[in-house]
Amino acid sequence: MGDQIDNSPYLFHVNVNESFYLCTTNPLNEREVKLLKQRTRDLYQVNMILDNLPVRRFTEQNGVTFQWTGFPVGYTPSGSSEDYIINHLKFKVLVHEYEGSRVEIIGTGEEGIGVISDTEKQKMSGYEIVGFEVVPCSVKRDPETMSKLKMYDGVALVDCPLELDKSQAIREKEKISFTYEVVFVKSDVRWPSRWDAYLKMEGARVHWFSIMNSLMVIFFLAGIVFVIFLRTVRRDLTRYEELDKESQAQMNEELSGWKLVVGDVFREPTYPKLLCVMVGDGVQITGMAVVTIVFAALGFMSPASRGMLLTGMIILYLFLGIAAGYVGVRLWRTMKGGSEGWRSVSWSIACFFPGIAFVILCILNFMLWGSNSTGALPISLFFVLLSLWFCISVPLTLLGGFLGTRAEHIQFPVRTNQIPREIPARKYPSWLLVLGAGTLPFGTLFIELFFILSSIWLGRFYYVFGFLLIVLLLLVTVCAEVSVILTYMHLCVEDWQWWWKAFFASGSVAIYVFLYSINYLVFQLRSLSGPVSAMLYLGYSLIMAVAIMLSTGTIGFLISFYFVHYLFSSVKID
């Protein structure tokens, strides 16, 4: 969304190697020189597509070859105060020659998938485009000679000059001539494999290191959970069940730790409606993320289909509103013991996260409109999104809420006392421990987060969804373990207000995600120019952080709720 694709003046003839002249500019004035220099130093990129394949270029640093999509507007050599413009492009088109019997290529669609049908025609042959590469150059030419040429007149082939005096500097009163050349090279790469070069996984060791690091955290936390369940909880419950009634009554008077809050542990939390709304939205976001990543890992999300991933996520989010309404309203009924107010809860679920995202997008879009950016979303797309929101998502969420009122609410295993128990004073705030717990889930995902941010903001491809699926499963496990441990620790110190703490024990990872995004902006995106670009980045990062908070918080809360319900259902105290 927000991207515009236009036809370029570059003309290719299949299997014809040519070199063409395009145009010569008027002498640059002071404003144009300032703009070109600014765009060069801000690392502005030009992206091109041929037969749905993005153009690739290669750079070498310290003996390592890096692959990029697009090419820069210009460059500034190290140790030089001059800026140089890219005015000559050396294209290389990789083609695969095919021979078919009784087949005819009808065409290629937007997805870049060849459509083939059987015919009775004679044997045919042709070429398929399987690669598109470019070498950007800066070449100083004689403007008087070039001005005499017409567009698409032939020019001599050139090598990219290494000497700066042969490159085209950006200066006032300079005329800049633009030329290009194209070379067609036969390739053994077949049509189904032409995207492999773009999706070639680099840095696999880093991904495996991230997974092994996460596994170590999981085993450590699993050991703590194991101790809690088998050595502490089970031991206490076994001792309690072996006593006779008289001994049990005596033991009830000597209870300590989590057993003391049996009459308050299921007391309604503060802001119950907000908790139900956030849990409902968290279910919707988590379901969308899981299904999308599973489908992408199985290969159903083709990179050749531009926008398929985003479109799939939006569609899944819309239809998962029914699950969000069901979970949120059923939790509401469990807290309240009745269905009164379920419509308000359902409406809030349907509007909470989409409303936050919509407000942020509106603010960012007004900023883009004010700066005349082509990245601004058209007003028609806003109406489409609003229509999808209120015509599909809201009704489905209300339907899910209605189904939640028909489902049996969860029965609490113990009664709640009328007078709340006083929580003992602590040496340090309990929220300090909750905020610190978010570092463990963050340690699971921060490496993948780096690659995802690089793919979004630096034009790199991210298609290692197999690794992302593994990381997602590890993240769910860590969130569940962290939340259970923190909930048990609070119950042991007689703190029965566990509801929100269970949510934010895992949901606090969003704070570290947003702080990491700021760190990425400062150290990796130093080329971003002006406050508009920075605000655009921070706005999208804030939406991502809120979504992660709702998703991870919901996972931790639901597992903790099950843990507390199971724990106190085993205690028989009148």
C-alpha cells in the first residue's frame, strides 16, 4: 500500500544487446544541485521491475558479496566532498530458452506465473526472463556531443570508470547525460526457480544461533515450572489430601503462601472490560500471525505476488473477529457471572486495536500528504479499509460475542470472600519484576526482528518463514512459562491481583521491541532524512509494538488463567 509503479523510458529488444542514449538535462541550478546532493547523501534508491522481477545489484565488502535490490541515485566516495550521480546503467537480462511440443505460452499474469495450454499447433520455442541485474555507473560525457543525439540513438559501450575525474559530479551549471546498455545472457535457470536467487538465505548460522539461544531459555524456564509443579505444588497437595478432616481443618489455620489467597484469587480485577477487550484483540492478532506464518512457511505466499502477504494478513484478521468476540465475551461472562454488557465488550473489541492503528495511519498519512510524498495512501484506500472494518470485522466480532453468551462460562473452583484480603507490603514494586520479565521473550525474537526490520526499511528480502515459524513457537512457549512463573511468585507472597500482572509479564516484551526499533533507527537508518521519515518509521513501529503486546500478553494471560484454575481446583477448602 502506498507504492506507485510507473513505466520507465528504458526500452529493451529481446535478445538484442544494445546501448542507448536517453536525454541530457539543462544546466543544473543551485536548487537542483542541493536537492540531488541531499538525495544522494540520504541514500535514495531507484527500484525497477522487469517481468515482475526486481532488479538486483551486487557490492563487495571485505571479500564478501552482498546482494541488493535497486540502485542508488548517486554516491559520495570516502574522503571526497564531491557527490556523483548515477547516469549510466548496465543491465543484464538472464533468459532461459525453452522448447515446447503442443504447448503455447498465453502470457504471464501479475503473479508472474506462466499460463500454458495444450494446442494443436506445431512445435514452438521462446525465451523466459529468469533474472534481472544492473551495474550502476557514473560516467562524464561531453554534453555538446550528447545533445545532438535523439532519444534511443545508439552510443558506444563504456566501462564503469574507477577514476573520479571520469565520473559525473553534481555541480552547478553542469549538464548531465543519461545513457544505458542492455545485455541478454542465456541461463540454465528455469522459470519455477527464477526467484531462488532473491530468496537465497544468508546468515543461516545467525538464525540457528537465535533458535539455540531461545531453546536454552526455554529449558531453563521449563526447569523452574517443573520444580513448581512437581516439587512444590504437588507435594503440598499430596500432603493435604493424606490428612483427615480434623487435621485439614488445623492445617487450614496454618496455611501460608498461595493457599492463603484462596478466597481472593478469582476476585474481579480492576478494569475488567479493558482486560477482556485486550485479550480478545490478542486472540485475533495471534491467530492471524500463526496462520499467516504457517502458510508462508509451507510456500503458499509466493514472493512473486506483490502484496499477497499483506492481503492475506488483512483477510485473516477480518474473519478472526469472530474468535476475538467469542473469547472476550466469554471471559467477561466468567468475571461477571452473566451476559449483561456483552454488546459493549464486543464493540470495544472490534474498535480497540483497529482504532489505534487507524488513528496512527491517519496522522502519518497527513504528514506524507503535507510533504507531497508518493508514499501517501490514497483517500479511496481509506474508504476501502473503513468498509472492510465496519462491514466485515465488526459484524463478525458481534457474532462471536453472541456465540460467547451462549457458551457456558467457566466456573471458578473456589468461592470469593466478600471482604478483600490485604496484600502484604513488599520491599520493591511488583511491577518492576513484571517489566523485567519481558526481557526473556525479547531474547527469543530480537535476531529475527533485525532481519524483518531490514527487509522492510532497507529493501532486503525476508523469506525464511521456516525459521520465523520456529521462533514463533519458541516465543509462545517462553511467554507461557514466564507468565506462569511470575503468577506463581505473586501468589506465593499473597498478592492475589495477578490478572494484569499475568498479561504484562509476557506483554512487556513490546516495550523492548519498541526500544530496539528506536535503536535500529539511530544506528542502522542514519540515512533517514527529516522528521517526516523518522515519524513514519516510529509510527509503524508503534503499531507493531502494540500488536506484539496484545498477542504475547494474551498468550501469557490465558496460560496463567488455566494454571491458577487448575491449581485452586485441587484445593478443597471451605
